[in-house]
Amino acid sequence: MEKYGFLRNAQIVILGICFVVAAIGSAVALTDGLVKFKKASAEVINVTGSAEKKIVSDYAVWTASFSARDPQLKDAFVKVKEDTAKVRAYLASKRVKEDELIVSQVTTVITYKKNEKGADTNVIETYLVDQGIEVRSADTKKVTAVSRESTELIEQGIQFVSDAPRYLYTKLSELKLDMLAAASADAKERAVRIASASGNKVGRIRSANMGVFQITPVNSNDVSAWGENDTSSLEKKVFAVVHADFAITE
């Protein structure tokens, strides 16, 4: 009986040792797996991709104004009204359509006479009546030509002041998506080349964020952290940047 009891106790001890060994082995395997997972999670490559494209503006906005000054408000207003008719006729001769022309409300500025100390008095000296106009058109060449030739109105006795046209691109939302996609593809290509140089492969993208997005004149090298949106040039250069993190695998 003592012999059987001894054997039973020995079996229990051996079984207990097996459980302990198995537990330790499982813990080691689990720990090793966690370490590899954390290591793989931590191994990422950060790259910056960019894309550039030249575009031509498809919309133009041109503003100008003309005015008349007179001691009598009525006379100044009549002069501006007559000039408005002349400006309309001139623009029509340049193929500017009525639905492309916006004539704003007139504004009036009163100038007072000065006293001997240079301060304003209550006596009105003149009235300055100003009329603004704006031309908006998809025909950018026409708007450019009109803005350059509009000084001809001065020869008609009109106090005409012209601003430089502003050139816009109406499909900017679609272009922005295309440019960001191209910049992301460039970032992926950069990551692949860097990883392959060290014998690794690029896995899934972990994170991405948009960098600078700017529109500048074609020959400009200006860069702004906040981005640029040029409206002074007909031909433009669009530049987009994307920052991305990719997983690295062996």
C-alpha cells in the first residue's frame, strides 16, 4: 500500500510540474508574440509626397470705376450717369454681354472746405460721385483685352480707373482631390524605394495628412506654410503635399 501511495504522489508531482512547464511555455510564447506585434506596430516609415500641375484659369473678374466731382451734387450725378451710358456702350463694342456686367450703386463722398488751421468746416466744397463696375466672364482673353484697352475711355473725358483682372479656376475642388491622390501615390513610391534599399517591404498606410496646397504663378518659387492662392496670373502652378506613415514588413 505504501508503494502505491508513493507512486500516486509521484504522479501528482509530475503532473503538477507539467502544468507549470506548460504555463511557462505559453507565457513565453504569448510574450514573444506581443513583443513581435509591438515591434511590427512600431516599425513605420514617414514620408512626404508631392504633386505639381500647370493649369490655365477658366474665369476672370475685372473691376473698374469712374467718378465725377462738382460743387453741385446733381451736376456730379448727371455727369456719372452720362459716363455710365458711355462705358456700357464701350463694353458692348468689346463684346461684353449684359449678363457679364455688374453696375454697382453709386457712392458719394462730401469734401468740406478747410479753415485757416486746416480743419474741416461745415461748408461743402464738392461732391465726389463714384460708380463701380465689374465684368465676370469665362472668356478670359476677352476680359484681359478689355482691361488693357479700357484706358480709351479716358480719351472720352471719363475719369476712369481700372484694376488688374483676377483669374480664377472654377474646378478647383475636383483638381484638389486629384492632386492629393497624386501626392499620396508619390509618397507611397518614396516609401517603397526607401524600404527596398534596406531589404524591407512597405505595408499598409497607417496615417496620412495633407500638407501645403498652393496655387502660384507658373514661374514662381514662393512657398507658404499656409498655402497660396494666386489670382494675378492666367497660367498657374498647383502644388500639393501629403505626409504619410506606412508600416514596414520584412
